[in-house]
Amino acid sequence: MLRRASFDDAALSDRFFVSEPGGPLTHGLLRHWFLALCHTVGLWPTAGGRRPRLRALRHSFAVQRMRRWYRERRDVQALLPHLSVYLGHVRPQDSYWYLTATPELLEAAAERFRGYAAGGTP
């Protein structure tokens, strides 16, 4: 909050992310920043030619959040609407695109199911 308040009028903006002059951060500005950061840290396109993408952070966030909920033995199904809010979606079904079936996430779900099938709690 202190950093935001140092931007004069930016602290008064109704936008969550603001530029130093107080205007909204545009997709183009964020993309430029992200690509510059990738270059700085040495993230290059994969062997298949795909470059790191800003949108991939949403996928990673969604998967990691669900893995954490599984580890904490939380009711993942009941928490999916919260994940939608985190991602800025109105409907939970709009968030399913971000839930990539990673081996770790599938293992967490399978472990939960094994406990359920053995007569334990879900």
C-alpha cells in the first residue's frame, strides 16, 4: 500500500493495478513488461517454439492453488467458486480452462478419491 500511495493520484484510482501516472495498466504494457522480464531472466521459447506467456501465470496459479487445497485436505469442490473469483470470472465453469491436468494435480485428486473409496471422508 505504501508503494501505491507514493504515486500521488494513483492511490485514488478505482483500478487495482495502476501505472505510475495513475492510469490503468494495459495489456500491451503488461506484455511488454513480461517479455522484458523473461529476457532478463533468460526464459526463451521451448523446443516446440512456444514463448513464455503472461496467461500461463493464471494456469500455474490455478493449478498450484488446487494442489495446496488438496494438501490441506480442504473441500476442493466447494472452493472452486473462490478460485473463479481469484481469476476474475463470474461463473466457475469459465475457470476450468485454467485447470491443466498436471501429474501432481491428478495425483492429489487420485489420493483424495482413494481415501473416499476406502470409506474415509472426501
